Amino acid sequence: MTDTPARQATPLVTGSEIAKLAGVTRAAVSNWRRRYDDFPTPSGGGVNSPLFDLAEVQAWLDRQRKGQEVSAEVQLWQVLRGAYGDDMLGGLVDVARLLNEGVAPEELPADVVRLARDLAESGGAAEAVSVLAERFTESVRRAGSDQITAPRVVRAVRHFAGEVAPDATLFDPACGIGSLLLAIGPDQGVRRCGQESDARSAVFAQLRAELTGRTGVGIVTGDSLRNDRWVDLKADLVVCDPPVGEPDWGREDLLLDPRWEFGTPSRAEGELAWLQHAYAHTVPGGHVLMVLPASVAYRKAGRRIRAELVRRGILTQVTALPSGTAASHALPVHLWQLRRPRTLGDAATRVRMVDLTVGDPDGSLEPTAEQMAEVPLVDLLDDAVDLTPGRHVGDSHRDYAVEYQTLRRELTEQVRLLAELLPTLVAGDGPGLPDGPTVSVADLARAGLVEYGDPEPVSISDQLDTDYLQGFLRSAANTRRSTSSSGTFRLDGKGARIPQLDITEQRRYGAAFRALQEFEERARRVVELSRDVATLARDGLGNGALAPDS
């Protein structure tokens, strides 16, 4: 029988790797998949992160000549970078105006005009502006900036927002270039309102909306906290990825602002100001999805505001997103979901905690049963009001009854063994052994009967019992020799002295010392078990997982 060599597996690549291979953005690869019927079908991966056969991809790129030359979008980006330098957002605004109005701004270089029009003619103005927005997002994220909402964050907010009614009103008070505001809900019908403090970002977001065919979009410029341009707006859904760690958010000017119905945030809690601003713009039954740093869930300064959100039944869910979701750093971020009750009886009675931190940032965002917990409000209203999902999800899946019975049985057994270990001792019938003939450990070592171990000397001779040796090393006389004037105890094996007894007597004493050592070790275990079982029982009785036996 001849052996048939195994077929070597062809490497698989992601859409991002195809983009790098062709010198384009991931948006361009997505567009190719939609526009070209002969684009390779996925050979692995999942719906949200498909994998493609590398050989098939290379062959397709060769046929399309997309791997043979620098793409139009790459050329445009390179020319823009040369013309605008660090002001790439200004360049994007000028290109978007050209594509939207058909007239080139005076400051736009001729080669940029030509390349932008070529790109729009080949794939459409909507694709051109989407490609430029994605490339800008990638460049800013690589620089480690928090100005741009990461694509994975956008994906997570879109997932947890769920289905949005076509006649809904959406609001983003810190919309940036529109990444979140334009991604949520259906393309048509929805009214979208945004505000952004950076004028160029606001203009680009508006032009981006118009070029991609979205109607009913209004984006204004201004600081939302200090100068709310949408004072009378009430939205069905507010989404926001607010500025992080900004101490100068306007607290001194806004101390009596009616938006702080849950408490005036401290200077260090600007994120909770944004959260309350977003909530102030919701209709009864409306929702807020706010991207927040994990520290907002437990920082001491925000405890009172967190407690009010919980107590009033407004906070409905906190999701800890997978590490790496906010691509500019590896720290986890949380997604808080709030809902304005329609009536007093419509408030939430539990908060759903979802912990996805160990998941793949590109994988499924649907939590398993083990990754979520419905936590009663009373269990969150302790001294810390810690809303970190991981703290609550683990406890919710704890089997208190089984764990309590296991600990109780172990404690009972340890107590029984503890009593048995305590040796039987009787009154001695003579002077204390240390008052009789003794020998120093140093002499025993010179005689080859002892070696200095770590931490205590040990016998290396059948003339000396190790338990006897170490037992007397811990006797009162030797302890006093080993204690410094400052009260610090350090076993001094070389200076210690032990009684001289024959090996039979040594073993009798050694057995008693060994039993005492085991007794002390088991006693420490009993103390640990007693503390653990008492804590478990108290928690279980408090949260209803345990009840007294009738």
C-alpha cells in the first residue's frame, strides 16, 4: 500500500490582511465582496470575522490587477498627506465638499481633485468618503488617540442597541466624525442629531451623512456640556463615546445645572456628567448607550451618582467588552445602558451584568449564561456600589448550598482530627532537661551530625532525631537566644543548645514535638475554614441563596 502525501493546508487570511496585501482599506475589501460576484467566498472563520483562502485571493487580485499597482485611494491618501500634513481632517473636509458639491475648494490641490474624482467615478462618492473615513480612523487609532471611536466599539454599540425603529430619533452629543451616529439603525427614516466641539469633525460628519445618502441628519458645532445646542431635543436613543479623563469639563460653571439630577459630578468624574447629559435628552422609555472606562464603575468619587442610578431603576445593563475592543489601548471598556422609566412602576428591579472580557474582540458579542447575571438592586447598593460586571457574574453562578455543605464537612473533619493530634503529656519527674547536660548545634555540625538547612538545621545521622532537634530549637530558652532587643525573632541554629539524650528518648520527645507541629498547622487550617464558611453563610443568607434548616 502506498502512502499518499497529505495535502498541505492553504493559509487563510482575514479581510484586514487582504486590505494590506492590496494596499487598500478594509472598507474597500468589503465593497469588493459586495460588488464582485467572483470574489472568493470565505473558507473559514465566522460571520463577523470570515477567513479567505490566500491563493484564491492572490489569484483574484491578479485578475483584477488590484495587487499590481497602487490603488487610487492609496494615491489619494498619500497626496493628501503631503498637502495637508497633520491637518488630515481639514483635507478630508475639502475632499468631501468637492464630492458633495462638485466644486473644488480653492485650497484643494489639483492632483487631489483629480484623484478624488477618479475614485468617486470608479466606486461612487459614498464609497470614496467611507474609504477616506476608515483610513483616517485607522491612522488616528495607530497614533493612540481617543478622538476616534474604534470600529470594534461601533460594532458593540450597534449590537447592543438592537433593532431601531425607522421613525426613531437618535442623538450623539459627542459625535466626532459621525462613526457611531451614522452606524446605528436603518439608513433611512431615522432622525439623527449630533453635536461636536471640533468644527472640522462636525462638518465632515455632516458631509459624510449627505454623501452616503442618509437624510434627516443634523450635526452642529459646540461643547455639549457648556453650550447644549439641542436643549429641547428628546431622543429615543442616545449613543455616545465621550471624552475621557478631562478634568476641565465645565464643573465650576455648571454646578447648579438641572441635568445633574443624580448628583453633581466631581472634577474627576466628567464621564458621569456626559452620562447625565445623555439621559436628560431621552424620552420616557428612551435608552442611553454610553461607552465608559472600566474605572467609572468603581471609582470612589462617583459612588453617590452610581447609587442613584441603581436605586431609581434607571441603569439596566453594564457590559464589560473584550480586551482590545478600544483598539488604541488594551484596557477593557464598559458599555452602560440606561432607560428612562415611563411611569414610577416601570423602573428596573435588576441590573444585567455581562462580562465579555475574556472573549475575542472580533468574535460573538452574544453572552453565554455563564457570562451574565441578573443582579437585584439591593445587592449593588453597598458601601462601594461597584458596578464592575466581573465582580457580580462570578458570584451569581456560585452554588452556595453545595459549597457551604462541602466547607462544613471539611471543617467538622478538621476539628475532629485536631483533637486527636494533641499529644497526651504528663508531669515530668525531675529537673528540666535544659538544666542537664546540653550540646550546641554548632558542635553537632562540626561532628558531622547536623547540616544547616533552610530554614532550620536537620539531622544527617541516625544518632540524632530531627524532630527532637527542631522541637528543642523552638523551646523557650533557645527562643530567647534568637530574639533581638527589638523583639524580632530569628532562629539561630548555631548558637542553640539541645539536651543530651539517647536516641530512644529523643524519638519519644520527637514524636510529641511532631504531633504539636501538625496540631498547629491543622489549627491554622481550621481558622481559615471557619472564616470562609462564616463569610459564605452570611452572604448566602443575605442574598437568599441559603436559608435556615427548618
